[in-house]
Amino acid sequence: MKIYTKTGDKGTTALFGGTRVPKHHIRIESYGTIDELNSHMGLIRDQDINQNYKDVITHIQDRLFTIGAILATDPEKALLKNGKERLNIPKISPENIERLEKEMDTMNEALPPMTHFVLPGGHQTVSFCHIARCVCRRAERLATALDEIEPIEPHTLMYLNRLSDYLFVLARKLTFDLQADEIKWMPEKR
């Protein structure tokens, strides 16, 4: 299989289903940002962290591929006229969201209560989590903007929202596990 097709040389790309759109289309920005987030998740997974975190991240990466497929699909081509699915695209389930929530609850049990915002950083691995969290928030903003134009299945948006929360809690838990400093944000007094 050739990687280059030359079909995008004039600034367009094909959605799943065949529709061509400009490469700057909000749908392309949305799933492109999901792809970027998935790469950051791989960077976190490649760190010297607990195997359970790696397993959860691998599952998240699978879900991000699913979200990418959802966002890369022309909604008009996804269904037949009778409403049945034409393209076999996986979905994000409530169980996927619940898994993130359970993971956060488990991590939070070991953490001291949060009394202030925290400054990103303290350890390279923690910083990678914060970068991924910010990319996830951007992906969520783009997906919600797309949702206003062409509605997206709600569990997809919920998953992205929960994932950014998960990444924040993971950053805190890794700070704790790695015995790094969690620096509280204390606004300067004037």
C-alpha cells in the first residue's frame, strides 16, 4: 500500500464515505487534533510508569481511533435512506466513559485533596500529561464547534470531556507516584 496518493495535492482530502472537503475544514481539524492527542498519549505510555496506566492509555488510544473514525465520516454517507448504518463505524459507549470515571476515582483515593490550582510541571512525565490534557481540551472545543454544524453522537463529546479530566488526575497521580513537587498556584499579591 502506498502512503502517498497525490489526491490531496490541491488542498482537499476525502472523508470516510468519499466526500472531499478542504483540508482546513472543521471536521479535518477535529479528527486531526484527535490524532495529535493520540500521539501525545503514546508518549505518556512510553514513559517509565505503572503497567496499569499503560494498559488504560492503550485502551484510550483505541477509543481515540474510534473517535477519529467517527469524526472523519461524512454523516450524510454514514446512513442508508432507511436509517440503517451504511458504514460499520464503532461507537463510544457509556461504559467507555464510566471506565475513565472509575480510573479517576481510584487514583483520587490515593491523592491529597486539591486546595488550589496546580502549575503544570514537576516532572517530564507529568508535563506530558498536561500537554495531552490541553490538546484534549482543544479537541473537545473543535468537536463541539463541529457538533453545532453537524451533530455528533453525544457520548463522543462526553468521552473527550472526561478524558481531559482523566489526564489532569493522572498528572496529579504521577506527581505523587514519582515524588515530584506539585506546585500550587498562589496568585501574586499586588
